[in-house]
Amino acid sequence: MAMAPTSTPTGTTKPGNGETYRAALILLASLFFMWGFITVINNTLLPHLRSVFDLNYTQTTLIESVWFIAYFVAAIPSAKLIERVGYKRSLVIGLSIMAVGALGMTLAASIPSYGVTLAMLFVIAAGITLLQVAANPYVAVVGSPETASSRLNLVQAMNSAGTMLAPSFGAYLILGRSVGGTSAEGAVLTDAERLADAQSVILPYVLVAAVLVVLAVVIARFKLPDMGAAGRRVAAEERKHHSLWRHRNLVFGVPAIFIYLIAEIGVANLFVNFVSQRDIANITHEQAGHYLTFLWGGMMVGRFLGSAIMQKVAAEKVLAAFSIGAFVVMLIATFTQGHTAMWALISVGLFHSIMFPTIFTLGIRGLGPLTEEGSGLLIMAIAGGALVIVQGWLADRYGLQMSFLLTAVCELYVLFYALWGAKPTNAIEDVRPQET
């Protein structure tokens, strides 16, 4: 899944020596890995909960909607918390909140309770939001400004590694240990089987909670570099001379992020149920969970490929080409059957790979001293993932396969943004002072 970057501070504070720098970067990379890993566990958790609680697609996608609503609700409180207690403590608090939510998932599985499950997933997502707000600036700080982009790419790669490994973890420890996960699509479970399946979630979330607690302890004891002046915002007086709404690339970029998230999350969350259908791949949820690895793996490969292409081709053109590719494969997934439809849906991961970071960078282009405010709006747009419930409603009303027409429409908006919406208007020079 796509994760939100923040604007890079103009100054940096270097750690005392190379060893401290490397250790700090490893810790930060581990955070990116963990929130990518935990977020994508949802892709195998959703079909599991659909079976346990006998949910329709609307109720199933509501689970993911709650997850992304947390981004919208927790973003501003997270920023205020960081201002009060600092970045390092915020990282520890974020990990602790996630650990509490993970342990709460074991309670939800023991009851079992759909409502408690929703609440605990919201808690986990709120913790991840705090990590998102706190961790990204650190990546730019620990080391020299010249290598900031390299560090950001490195931790984003770790995020992709987490998203790629999570489906196998979920397939083995959740779907593979449940009756619903190892049965054919549409199998009817007894009450005893549902209870046993619900409790299969306990072990994986206990393991996740343990790792989060260990990370929190390590970070609490580690001497991370102080943000110092690098974290201060540019003077408000300078920003008063400009308006965000005069920049077309930002105005159309915010809905582009919002709409793209609907497409990415909808594909990932309904993937297992889709390929498990008899007229698609006719496999169990456990087996489908392993194929999900290819979807996320394609996103990782696409990021490296897109990065290399953009060294010679304008980002807008690359984004347009990838959006056309995504539109075509989504039509194939919607109107064909068998393995053709399955592999078409898998391949959309490759085309989705560059969309979030490319839209983000195009959206803040030419904002100058307004870059931080523009970045904040784009980050808030991640809440668009909550509207995956619309696709769930479409799946219930018109069928799961036809619901992917919504994804195809989302790709068309990204194409519009690449061809016209991303062109900057009233671009201004970045006059922010260098801070020391």
C-alpha cells in the first residue's frame, strides 16, 4: 500500500558519528517496514473476518474505511502531540498505541466481536498515523542534506518490503490456520468453526505486539538526533503573500491522491475474495493470500522501474502511461474470467506503484514557502482510502467483479491529472531560509 511522506526540512542535524547515523537510519527503516507490514495484514484479515462474522462486502470494506478514517482524525492531534513532547517520545508513544491495539485484537478474537475489532484496528491505525507524522522528518535529519533523497528512497523500499512479506505472514498464520481460509469460497461454517477461526488471529497479533514493544524500548533507549531548527516552520509573514488555491497542481493533486487511494485499497482488500471465486482462480483464501504477494511485489518493482525512467522522461508522461496501463488491466480484470482476470488484477500493482509518490511530488511543485501546507493537504487526502466502502456497496449490488469498474474510473482521473491537472500555475521560488 502507498505511505505518506512529509516535506523535507531545509536544514539537518547530523549525529555525532557514522555509527550513530547508521543505527538511527536502521531504526527508522524498521518503523517504515512495520507500518507497511501491519497495514497490509488487513488484506488477508478482511476475507478472514468476512467469513468469521458472515459479513457482506459493505461490512467488510467498512473495516478498511475505519482504518483510513483514523488518518484523518489522528493527523492533527499527532502534530500537536509532537509539538508538546518531541519527536522521539512521539515515536515511542505511536509504537505503544499500536501495541495496545494489537493486543486488543486478541481480545476481539476471544469474544469474538466485530465492533471491538473495528475499534482496535482504529487504535492501530491511529498509532501508525503518529509514526507517519513523526518518523518522516527524521529520515531527512539523520545525515547530510546531500543524501536525504537516498535515505528517503531507502526507507520507502523497506516499506515495500513490509507490504510484500505481510500477505504470506497473514496467509500462513491467519488464513492457513482457519477453516474458512482453507475452504472453497462460499463454504458455510458452523458456530464452533467460526469461533475457532476467530481465535486464529490471536497468535499473529501477539507476535506483532511483541515486536512493537521491543521497537518502542529500543527507540526509547537510543539517542536519536535532535531535530533542532530543522523542524521549525518558515515564518508566517512570508506565507501571507501567497495562496495555495492559486496552484492548479495542488488543487487537483489533493483529489488525485484521494481518488487514487480508493483504487489502491479497493484492489488490495478485495483481491483475495476476487481470485478465490470459482470463475476466476477457484482457489482457497490461503492460496489467494500468497498470490497477493505478487501484487505488492509488483509495486516494489514498479517503484525502481519508474524511478529509473523518470531520470530521462518527465514525471507527468510516466504517470500518464502508468495510468493508461492501470485502466486497461482493470478492464481486463472486470470483463474476463479465469487466470487472465487474476493476473490482470495482480499486474495493476505494477502500474499503481509510482502513482502516490509522483502525484505527491507534482502536487507540491512550485509551491515555494507554501510547500509544508500543501504537503499537509496531500497527506490528509490519504483518508480517501476510507471510501473503499463504496466499492463494497457496489460489489453487494452489482457483483464483485463489476465493482472494479470504480477502480478503472479512478485511473482515468489520474490520467487527467497527469495530462492537465499537474501543470503548475503561479509557480513561486522557494525562498525559505536555510536553518541551522
